[in-house]
Amino acid sequence: MVRLVDIAARVGVSVMTVSKALRDQPDVAVKTRQLIKATAQAMGYVPDSSAQSLRTRATKLFGVVIPSSTNPVFFRLIYALEERARESGYDILLCHTHDKTAREELCIRRLLARRVDGLFVAPVYRMESTGKIYEELSASKTPTILLGSPAAFCQQFPCVQTDELPASQAVTRHLLELGHRRIAYFTGPLPALWAQERYEGFRRAHREAGLVVDDALIFHAGSTIEDGAKAALQLANEQCQATAIQAANDLVAIGCIETLQQQGLRVPQDLSVAGFGNGLLAKHFCVPLTTARQPKYRMGIVAVEMMLQLLQGKPVSNRRLPAELVLRASTAAPPPPAK
């Protein structure tokens, strides 16, 4: 391992001069500083982050807590977050909760023990209005940005989120404009605020069109492909005469389409299906999916920008980023009524 003393010997200066040059101290001549930095790079010098942490009380680490990096929404968001953090001199430590509160508590406590300079957390939503781990996090004074809606148990922290309601409303409005009047809705997890806002967007589009939502067309799903498959089976068994299905996210919509096809139904000729999110699979699925494009990359960039403001002691406000309707092959006009 290359040490400061090795660089000093190569350049012919003191160890103190090397240390100051690598920290851009002004009392080292510019040419000497440039020579020392070039020599350090050529020798493969890597700064001792633990020593820097002791000196500056900053670890240059961000903790990131998400449900799973395989989730298509978080995959793109984390990519942007990591790139922007690295540009600002930070590395990230990534933890997965798998949407379990016990794992969430463990993740946050472990990251706090690592003395991260800031935390990005996608909350595990719950029905309770309080969360002990969020009270502990608030007491720790660790700068924290939420990746998602601020529920009652975590509303003391600033957040960056998709503007869910109008985006979902736009998806429903598209189906209504195609002529659908019996649109089934596959809801997301009940405690999740994003799921509640998307459902409200669905209802609001109906009210806007002067229509009443038929409760028989509402199916409580979840957020996975398996959840979508189960909800589609239930819809088929209940024979509710729906001509279109709007799902709370793309994974649910994809699970739904697969099940419908196994039942001998064609999408969109027999049933239109729309999702929400626009993960990579949505575009390349066997039936390319009409959906709402979440600004995943932009969310990651904005989250880091907000964090940097917090670290500078500046006030930060919640950010809602718009989602865009994307029309693909999974939606079409309803089939003509049987004679």
C-alpha cells in the first residue's frame, strides 16, 4: 500500500507538504501541489477513509434503505443516486428491507452505527401513526431524505416522490376515452400512500367523467407479479364483465396479463390492461404495457441534491415529480358487445 512517506520520498518534499497538497491546502505552491497529486495518482495512492473520518468527523458515506434492488422502480433510482453521490465525493451503503418493519429497523440501526453522513429511506408503510425507529432516527439528527410519500409515522423528514394521483388519473382517463366504462382496478398494498393516491386518481377520473366506480370492480392486490396473477384469477372467477383493468403498478399488471392469457383471453382484444411505473419490463413484455412513466432517474438526482442542501444546513422542501402517460399495445377500444 502506498503511503504519504513514499510519495514524499519520490517528490523530494516533507510528509506534511504531501498531506497538505492532497487536501488542497493553500500554503502549498500550485506547481508543487499538482506534482504531488500527479505522483500520488501514478503510484496508485488511495486515501485512508478511516483516518479522514477521524479527522473530519465525516465518513463520506450515505446509507440507502430500499425494499429490494430488483424492484424495477428502485433499480433506476439507485443508479442515479449512486452516480450523483459519487460525483459529490460520497459512497453509498445499500440495505434491503423486503418490506418488513423488523428488517427496516435493523437496516437503519446498522447504518447509524456506521456513522453515515446521511440516509435515504424508502419507508416500509404500516397502519400505525408512529414508528419507533423513525423516532430514533429523528433523535439522532442524521440528515434523512425519504424516497416516497411521507406517512404519519415519518412525516418529520423531507421526501422526494412521484406525483401519483394525477398520473393515475391520466391512465384512467385514457381508458375512459377509449370507450371503457367497466374498468377493474387492482389496488396496491393498503397501508402504502402511493397505492392510496393511485386509487384516488382512478376514482377522480371517474367523477370527472360523471361516472360512479362500481365496488364490484375493485380487487385488493399488492405489488408483485404473483399478486397480479391472483387478482386476475379472482376477476375471472367473479365474471364481473370488465373490459379493462388498471393495476397499481407494472408488476401487478404483468402478472394479470400472464394469467389472462392462460385463461385464453387476449390483451387488448378482449381486455385492456394498464400499469404504473414503466420499468424496463413494461416496454419489452410480450404485450408492451401502457403505463405511467415514473421519473426514477430524476428522483435519484433530486434526492442527492436535497441531501447536499441538508448537509449545508439549508432548508429543504418536499418534492413531487410528475409522471408521464406512455401508450403501448396493451390498451385499445373495448370489444363490441356480444349479439
